[in-house]
Amino acid sequence: MGTQQRIAWADMAKGYGILAIMVSHVFTGHPVSRWLFTFHVPLFFFLSGFLFREGKPLGPFLKGKVRRMIVPYFALALPIIPAEAAMSGPGAGFWNRTLELAAQVLIQKRLWPIWFLACLFLLEIIGYILIRLIRNDMLLALGAAALGALGVAYARGGGQPLPWNLDACCSVLPFFMAGHLLKKWDGKMDAFLTGWKSWVLFALLAAGNLAFGWESIRGEVPVLNVFANQYGLPLRSYLSAFCGIGAVVLAAKRMTVAPVSYLGRNSLVYFVWHQTPVITAIYYFFPRLGIPMEHYPSGAAMLAEKGLELFLILTVLTTLNELLLHSKLKWVLGK
């Protein structure tokens, strides 16, 4: 598969992924939300591994990561801090709360959706070291699986999030490394999975995602939620995630939808700002405007309210993204 095609399907996959994340947060507590949790964040770590390039010397490698991850991390956190402080209520003390949140941004222990950028920064450094030290793919896969098991064991043992989400880096390393290793087989797989074979595999993977994640989707066990240090039934959760990732990748390679591709190309703003501050603001203002957010009179009323939430999220963030992209502040996005 050529480079342009590969970038195109990766954009589509990220677009599907960011839509899944936003919908899951809009429908919090609903089976649809629990289903989307089975694969949406792991998908982003998988794609990061697929797109990862370890060929540069360490200095230029780190410089590039700082520009594309650390600068956006702090820049995108900056407007969230006063917004969160203001919505904490008059008793919280605006300036005290602002300073407290600023300190939390520096330490970063699963704070807001920007936790992903901090985690990915450390994860790619770990990946860089492992890939350059371990040249055998099987040993690399086993090492990633071992570190993943260590991360899950730490969480299940009651371990608290570590600074800059180092514990989560271990837990998601299997997804990252799977994406990186799959790169070598991508062309051969595409040549084989033509026509009906790709759709049969898509159906099998979608079924596997549902089957392995069924207890989580029904709410019988916790969902796979890296942010909350929850891994449900770990082996089944990871198998469900990998099946879901595979299904999304196949769909992304077979179907191109321009608006979804746009979301994928610009996923950073949607990922970082959709929940805090946009959904936070929605939860603050909707009740004050008399818009019900629970105890809906009907299913249609619930869908209408959730649809309005999603519409506002997409409208606000697309506007902000376009303003940043076409201004001197595009460095905020790591451009």
C-alpha cells in the first residue's frame, strides 16, 4: 500500500475513533458507551504505533516529539484551567483552584483528556528504546505483552496513576507495539484481503469484539477504561479491543467519508477539548436553560438531547480548529 493510501486510511480510522470517543462520553452509562469503550482509546495507541518512526537519532526524535506533543499539551491545557476553575463554583476560590489545576497539569495523573498526550509522549520514548534495543519481532511482542501485564497487575492491585501516566504506558504498550509490528505485514495483508474476504474478516472481528466484551457492554464488569485504571476481565478486554481495532481498520481501508477523514486529520482538538471544557460547559448550562439531561420523558427526547450535545461539540470544536489552523497559533496543534 502506498504512503498516500496508508495516510488516508489512518485518517479515516482516527476519524472513526474520535467519533466513538465523543459519542461514548455523550452517552455515558449507556450500553452504546460501554461498547465504544471496548476499543476506542486502544485504537489510537495502535494507530500511533503503526505511524511510529524510530529511524531518527535520539536528539532529533525527542525534539520532534516535544514540538508535536508537549507544546500542544501545555498550550491546549491553558484555556481549560480557568474554564474548569470558573465552573467549580463560587466556594472553590477561583485563583486557588486555578493554581491547583496548573499544578495538576504539571504532574499529570489522568487529568482531563490531555492525559493521552502525556501518556503517548512517554510511550513513544519507551517504544523508541525497546525497538532500537530489541531487533527480534517475537521478543519485542513478548516484551510488550509482559509490560502490558505488569501495567494491568499494578492497576488491579490498587496502584494509583503515576506521574505522566507511566503506569498507563505499560498497559497500552501491547496496542502500540501491535500497530508497529503490523506495519511490516500491511501490504501483504491488503493483497490477500480483497473483495469478499475483507468483509468476512470484518464480520468475524466485529463479532469477536462483541463476544469478548459482552460482560462489559452489559455492565456486568467494568469496561476497558485506561483513564479510570479499569481493565474489566483483562484477557477478554484486550481480545475485544484488538478485534474492535481490526474491524475499524478494515472499515477505514474500504470506506472513505470526507467528514470522518477531516475529524481524523484534526483529531487532536476534538480529543483534548471535547470533554473538558465543552461537555463540562454543556453540563453546566443545559440544566440552567431548562434542558433535561436525565429522567427523559421518552427515548426520542433522550436521543434529541444527546444529538444536540454532539452537534454542539462538533460545531464548537470545528470552529476552533479552523481558527487555529488558519492563524499564527497553529503551533498550538503541533504544526
